[in-house]
Amino acid sequence: MFSATARLASRAAPAAFVVGSATLLTVSPVDAKGNVDLKAVKTDIADLIDKDAEKRGDGTAYTGTFVRLAWHCAGTYAKADNSGGSNGARMRFNPEANWGANAGLGGARAALEPIKAKHPSISYGDLYTLAGVTAIEEAAGPTIPFRLGREDASSGSTSPPDGRLPDADKGSMPKTTSHIRDVFTRMGFNDREMVALCGAHALGRCHTDASGYWGPWTNAETTFSNEYFRLLVEEDWTLKKTHKGKPWTGPIQYEDKTGNLMMLPSDIALIQDPEFKKVVEIYAKDEDAFFKDFASAFSRLLELGVPFPAPWWKFWA
């Protein structure tokens, strides 16, 4: 179901630059220090997703969960003081491990432990973010620029305050819309990038035992596409009132006419806010535009706050 080999082979060789008569190869900092085989790690993550999906046999997979893992590992960043972000991988520890926004991610971290044991030189921060990158690429999504170099914290003592990750509902549509902008603006993203990053909801589903919400956003929850945006625009979304013949007792969410697909209040906000809706309509019609914008924004999200060494050519500046 997932084929990693063809795409990964093209990334195996490092980039080369010529200075005078010498050819210099660029090597990521972790490659240089710990000999991390990025291609091998990505192949192992892809195999894990594939084997787990086959075991489940119900059309679900770790795909969406690994994207959420990467997103939540990085999405605590604040541009104002350069705090939070994926560097440190503090979500392994309390308080982040027990944040409500991170409910259900302990299983994803545990699933990656055998890969960490096999490749001990990779940091948890690199592993968690790479899992999200690999999940997207293996789900027929765009190639996500990625580099190694995150370091791991030894505790959660430097975790940022709770409340930085996005909530699905703030009690009213105006408050939810403002919350979306507050969260993404704090990290340095503009409206178009905000909508692009929300497109990660093309993958996965909500689980009542984790978030309280139920259901997938699309009918192809292991395929990355612009279907999320198309459905937002073309379907009629109404408040969910029943579930499997019984009254719905969970939080406010929306459903299509079949009752099989769902949208969160934060999703509906994207088509109620005029500026957000303009971008949603672009992506609903143009998957290439969505893929291009998402790859750029997601790569930047995963790197926020990471102190990567300066490129080699800056040493001569």
C-alpha cells in the first residue's frame, strides 16, 4: 500500500557545491555527529505505517496520527521569545505529555520506539517530525523539505505553557476564528499558510476516546489530497445531532448529509471567515497550489525554534 523506495532513492545523495577547484559536500549536523541514515529511518517509518495498516484491516493507519504527532511537537512555538517548538521533544515528558491537546499521542510515540532503538543516533525531535513528513509523502502528498539537527531535552522543565496548540472550538465561531489566527500568528504564519496547514485534516480521523469528537474528514483518510477543501466548499455541513441511531452527546461538530464525514468548528471557521474562504476555494480547485504551499509551510513549522548551524558558505562571509 505504501511504497517508500522509489521516492527515497532520489534523496540518498548529498548536495554538492563547487568552490574554486574543490567540491564540497553538505552534511546535516546529525549526519556528521551520529551517522543517522535518513533514508533507512524513513523506510522503517513507512514500513511501520504499512504493516500496522495491514494489521488493522479497516482502512485506518498511523498516517494521520504521525502527522498530528509532528504538528504538536512543533506547534508550541512562539516567535516573540523563540520558545517551544520541536527542538527538545519535550512532549515525551510532563506537563506536555498530559496536555489535553496531546491526548492519544502516547501510542504514536510508543510505536516509534523500536525505530529509535534501531537508530539510536536520531533524536526524538527529529524522529517525531520525520514521522509526520514520511506519513505525508507515503500518503501521496508532496515532498516535504526536511533536515536533521534537533536535540533532545532531558525533562519537561523548559516546556512552554499549556494552551499554545490549536483548539477545535472556543465556544463561538468568532472566538474560534480569532483563536486560529492567534495560534498561527504567534508562530509567524500568514492567512494563506494557516489555511494550508489546516489541510493536514485531509488525513486521519477524530476519536471519541481522545478528543471527544468522532469521524474522518474525508472518505480517503490515508491519502493526502485537496479533498478536505473540496468537501468544505461543496458539502452542506450541519450540526451533528445523532450517532448510530442515538442522540449525540459529544462536543459540537458538523457532519455531511451521510453522517459519515465530520468537520470541527475550527474547520467550518475556514469557510465562514471571508479571507480564509478565499484560500479554501483556491485549494479546492487547485491541488498543486495546495501541495506547494503546504510543503513550504509544514517544513517551516517543523523547523521553528531549531538552532540549525549556519550553512558552510556563511563561514566565509
